[in-house]
Amino acid sequence: MKKYLDQMRMFNLSYVAKFNSFFATVKNLLIGMSLGRCLVMFIIFMGLLIAFGNRGFVDNFMMKEKLTSMKKSNQDMTIENYDLKRNIVLLRSNLAYIEVVARNELGMVRVGDLVYRCAQ
């Protein structure tokens, strides 16, 4: 148990040391710059974050394009569903429509029809 606690202390100390080292570096950089430069750097950083970050301007533009394409796709599918429903109703109830579909799509003929075949 003591060995485990020692390992945890070493890990925490190394983590704290890295953390302190990072902030010491940042502090040294900020001390070397004037307040105006720090403010400019902050404004540039925030501008980049607003423009290119998550939910930024670029991401918002791409999401609007995706939304537009999805709405178009949804509209096309709605039209296709309407046409399919209309065909289902016609196939269930209209014998003349069934005959037209059988002749055009399946190549069927009625008894007594003359069939002409072209020689190739």
C-alpha cells in the first residue's frame, strides 16, 4: 500500500511540475510582452476560435449547406412516396391501368392481338 501511495505522489508531483513549468513558460512570455501585445494576441486567438472553432462561422456555414441538401433530399423522397402511393392505389383498383402496366413493362399481349417482330 505504501509503495502504491509513493507511486501516486511521484505521479502527482511530476504532473504538478509539468503544469508549473508550462505556466512558468507562459508567464515568462507574457512578462516579455507589453499589455497591448497580449491584448492583440488574445483578440487574434478569440477571432480564430470564433471563426474556425466548434460552432464557429465556418462550421455554421457547412451545417447550413448540409441542412439545405437534406431538405432537398427529403422533398424528393416525399414526391417519390406520393407517386408510389398513387401507383399502389391504381394497381389495386384500376383494371385498365393494370393492363397498361402488363403490356408496357412485362411485354404481355391480349388474346387476338397481332405481334410484329422485326428481323435483325
